[in-house]
Amino acid sequence: MSGHLAVVGLGPGDARYVTPEAEAALAAAQALYGYGPYLDRVPVRPRQSRHASDNREEATRAAAALRVAAAGARVAIVSGGDPGVFAMASAVCEEIEAGPDSWRTLEVAIVPGVTAMLAVAARIGAPLGQDFCALSLSDNLKPWDVIERRLDAAAGAGFVLALYNPISRARPWQLGAAIERLRRHLPATTPVVFGRAVGRPDEHVSVTTLAEADAADADMATLIIVGSRATRVVQRNGQAPLVYTPRAVAEVSA
Amino acid sequence: MSGHLAVVGLGPGDARYVTPEAEAALAAAQALYGYGPYLDRVPVRPRQSRHASDNREEATRAAAALRVAAAGARVAIVSGGDPGVFAMASAVCEEIEAGPDSWRTLEVAIVPGVTAMLAVAARIGAPLGQDFCALSLSDNLKPWDVIERRLDAAAGAGFVLALYNPISRARPWQLGAAIERLRRHLPATTPVVFGRAVGRPDEHVSVTTLAEADAADADMATLIIVGSRATRVVQRNGQAPLVYTPRAVAEVSA
């Protein structure tokens, strides 16, 4: 019997974002692994074991799932959003590279999903309508000066920025520092979107400016989009404003 | 009767990527608008009109759909991948901003989808496992020197790059020029992924290096991922290699 490991993206948090491919991979699994709150989104099925673990245990979780798959089981690791964007797919690849030879013969399927920045952007218009960067503000695995250099490079070259992992109890100052840093490059009026828990009952999306943006309005479930110089806000009658970045770039941005 | 416009992402090209939310939006529409090949992916339903248009007619298509929605109909515009990533959502926002006041009272729903870079990344491992940029190589709406500056900034700061719209009959040299440009910043051994038509019967995904990458291997349906200095290739026994970017950034990248 040959094992199989699927790394499955659940999308931003509601069943209406789960693709048929993800649904099929979850249904076929004998064992499910994942961070508890993500696992809680998956309907309980008979004859399927569930193994919840903590947020910061990606490597241990990946290794445990690989071990069970290598023993012949059909295993799925669940991820919020897309597993390839600041999530489990990279941790699984790391473990395969570092692990025993038997892990390299395993069939591994990564099942993509709607990542948070796409869901937040969709809620508010089309802020990612031109070139953009996705950047994690977590300095757990990356020196802070690398993050600063990437903020400088991206904002300076006119990319829109999607900021993942903006803040946590253990990382309280990073988002404020990033906003401060971006103010060196972008006008005070640059639109900023805070998208919290999109697709979940407690969803909250708000639009502000770079001058007014306040790190205290974000938590672990927030994804932040910082516009470029080209990003616009369209006020509407009786509808929420639209934030979008036009397709055309008229001139060299500063 | 008040109209409604949905801008719906179909994902990379197979029904297994269409989210339940997208499916529901398509089923509820009285009129469908879109680029012909995308519209062809949507099952024909009775009492639903279909309006195919050409690739380059985004603004005209958006305006036509808005006009019909403003007259009271339930309208859907279909997009490949995600509508907010180099697709129709931005064109719709532009038309709303430029159009009559009545378009600003319309209910507009953007329905996100799995964009090409996520699908290509999933097929090959986790190349987008660290900070990354999405950049369109089309200079139809953007001066080429802006594209060059963005390539320089992103590669120089250690972002992985996802290149959309790499090549077309009208834009034959841009991808070659971009690869040449990236060679100034990145080692010859940097992994490069060509992902063509992922999720469709003629899917083809290949891995090469920046030194060997050949623009002639891409066409309009290709999405290219250029790794950072940190991106790795794991050879496997009896399985395709895995390309991934580790979560940890050990030091300041050049």
C-alpha cells in the first residue's frame, strides 16, 4: 500500500470558498492534521482520525503527517487560505528534504485555495489590480531588517502591498513600524484596507489612509492591503466605497 | 427592480477549482459576459443570455455589463483565475468611476478565485513559500521601464516573482528581456518554473534554471515563477522534483 499526502487549502474561512478539489481531498483522507481552528472547519466524517496541533508547530505537524503517510495511509494536512502562501506547503517540503528517503517516494498533492489577500481585495473592489507583493510581517523566521528592505523596495517601485501576519501577542510593534516605514515612500492619502476574518461571521473590512492607519485596528486575523500611488477610492451612493488600482500605469511612479 | 453585478473568478480552468460561491453567482445570473474561452467553461443554463467578447475588450465588456445591470438585471462577468489579479475587477471599477451616477448605486460583488500563480505553485511544491511579487509583463498599459524597475526592485530585495502575461503575438520580446534583466540580480542556478494551462488537459509544468530559461518555452497560457536566492529544488525518487522557498530567511539576501 502506498501512502499519499495532500496539503489542502480551505480558503478564507467559509464553506463557500472550499473548492471541489479540496472537498474531495478532505473526503478521501483517513487522517487529518492541522492547526485546531482550521481543522474545526472541516466536517467530521466517520473512519477519519483528526490531529489538531498548535499554530507554531508547523514542522512537527508536517513530520507527523509524513510519517503516517509513509506508513501507507491517505493523509491530509489542512491550511487556511492557500497552503503555499505563508502556510503549510513550504513546511512539508522542508521536512521532505530533511527527512528519510522514504518520504521522497511519497505522492504529495498540494491543493490550492483562495488566499486571504484575494478575499479581502474582492470585498473592497480591486486594490490588487496592478503589480503587487505579498509580504509577511512576522520576524519569527526572518530578520526585521529584511522586512524593512522589502517594504522599501516594493513601495518604492510602485507595487501594491498585501501584509500577512501583521501582529500577534508576541509581535506587538511590527505593524506600527511597517506603517511608519511606508510613510517614507507613499503619500499620506494612500488608501489602506484592513480586512479582518473575511468570509467569517465576524468579518470586518475598513478603508483608511496611510496617514490615519493605526496598527491597533489589526489583530492576528487581519490582512492589510496598502495601495500604491495609483490606487483610488470611489465613493458610492448607498454602497461601500470601492478601492481599486487601475490597470494602466500612466507614468513612472516615484 | 434593482440590478446586481457579480465579477466571478473561475480559477485556473477546471471545474474542480470553481468555488461554491462562484457556482452560485453563475447560476443566479440572467446574463453572462466574458472573454469567449472563459465563457465556454461555464455550463449553459436555460433563460440565461451569453455575451462573449475578445480578450482586449475589458472596458467595453465592463460597460456593457454595467448598463444591463443598471437596467435591473442580475449580471455576471466571468474571469479566469481571480478577477482581482490582472483581470476584470479593476476594469469594472474604472468604468463605475467614469460612468453615470446610477452605476454607483449598483450592488457589485467580486467573487474571488484561485489565481494562476497559486495553481502553478501548488503543482510544483511551494515556490511562493516566502515573500513574493506578482508582476504583469504586458506593456500594453504600462511603460516597459516601469516593468524593469519593478523587476530590479523585487529580485534585488529577495522576493520570489510570479510573472503574468509573459508573452503574446503582439509582445514577443518582453519575457526574454525580463529574464535577461533578472540575470543581473540572481544566480544562474535560481530555479524557474514554467506552468502552462494548469488544471486543463494540456497542462505542462517544467522546472529549469535562470541560466537555461528560454522565453520560447512560454505562450499566452503560461505563468512563470522565478525563485529567490533561497528557493530550492528537491529531487525525488519516482516523483517530480519539488521546488520550494523555505519559511526561514537566514540572513540578509543580496
